[in-house]
Amino acid sequence: MNLSLNQAVSIIIDLLALTLRISFAWPTTACHDWRLPSKDELMGLIVESVIPTIDGTWFPNTQTSWYWTGTDTAGSAWIVYFGNGYVGYYRRYNYGHVRLVH
């Protein structure tokens, strides 16, 4: 997916707004060390016998879409596609979901 500069800026603004909403709503006593999972951690969730390729009991409402990992590679980041279990990498300006871990 190729995004125009306006689309990329819009996505960044939306993500920043979401981050602010989460941080203001989060109790001050809660932990603040959430992060993106590594490629290996997210790959460990793949269940090839179901679609989406993740256990829906533990991870309900998972989209059959791309999920970013925190693992970098040459200016890109690794992704996991829970529609079919594909693992690859995309440039950081591409669209994708996140599943944070603690």
C-alpha cells in the first residue's frame, strides 16, 4: 500500500491522538512498560489450523490483517499477517495493527 504524504501525516496524527487518549485515561498507578512484541513473540501466537491464525479464545476480535512487531530490519519492521500466518517486513509508513505486550 502506497500512502500519500497527507495520508501518512493523518495516520501519524491519529496514532498520536490515540496515544494521548490512552495515556490520560491510564491510572497513574498502572505500569507504563507496554511495548510491541518481538517477531518471535508474535510468530509464537500463530495457529495455522484456524482463521484468523490466532487463538480466538485468548485473543478475541483479532483482525485478519497485518500486525507490527518491534523487530527492525534495514529501515523496515517485521509484521505478522493473522489472515494466513504470513511473516514478512514492511516499510514503517505502511498501515498495520498493533498488539501490545507487557
